[in-house]
Amino acid sequence: MKASEYKTYIPKKFVTASSRNYNLSKYDLNLISKEPIFKNWIPAEKINNVRNYLIESGFKKPDLAFDEGEILGLTKSLSYPWEFHIRIFENGDLISHVEINRKYFQHLGNIRVFTAYEAYNYYKPVVKDFYLKYVKNDEDIIKVNENKNITLPVPTGLTPWKPVIAAGIIAAFGGTLYYLLGKNKK
């Protein structure tokens, strides 16, 4: 299977509800793979509807995920090797990112991008209005003047973790069996 790069875009120049203009610096843009700069918001009374709709649309609860205080975390596989992760918090805040699928060891690395628009594309049939906040001051963005294209490169050397773990278990079992059989011969 051929891996693909992942392309998205985020606001670069925007205006918040306090009429303050922002122009993200190079430093801010570099943070987008480490922490969220933007978050979506959904009305609290719509959280269950959004959850149900996302699950009906192919999202699932991940087997393992770091708890960041969310009341709901869901993932969906995208084109190889990417995975989309949504976290919804009790106050309606929603943070999302794209990263290497959790099937691979590299999922634990830093190849990811926190997104601004993608999550809404998945839940807009349930929540008609689009809410985007600037995380730095938790303020609504009321106008985007310019977006910045972001590309996650095609990853190389992806290592599936399940076969490695299975081989380790088999080797441990085989070693234990060899030891026990050898011990019984004495």
C-alpha cells in the first residue's frame, strides 16, 4: 500500500470577537504539530447528537488513548497511513488532529497536525453553525483573512506494532518452554 502525504490548512491571519487582528508567526505555525492553536466548539446540548452521528459515520473509540480530560475521544482511519482524532470536552470544546494511524509504532512520534476545519466537516449535518476559537485567548474567531497550507510528509519505514509484539510473545513462550524442558531432563 502506498503512503500519502496529508494536506490541510489553518487560519494564518484572522480577527477575533474583540476585533483584535492576529497574524500567526513562524513560531506559532511550528507549534501546530505539538499543541492545538485552534479549537472548535459545539453547544453542550448537541454533544450526544454529534457523538452518535460521528459513530454512525465510521468513528470509533480508540482502544488506547492518552486522557486529556475529554468526555469523548473518537478516531477514524483516513487514507493510508493517517488517522483523525477528535476529543470533545464537557464545555463543548473540540480539539482534533491528524496523525499516523495507531497501528504503527510511529503513532507515538511527532508526525501530526492539529486541525481547524476538518472536524466540522464531519459533524456539520448535526451542528449547522461553525465555531472556531483561538486557543491562546479562548476567543471566537469571527473572520479569517488568510489561511496557511500545511502538509504532513509521506512517512517512511512504518513499523506495525502487532506483529512485533506477537513475535516477542512467541519468542518469550519458546524460550520459557525450552528452559522448562531442559530443566526436566536433569
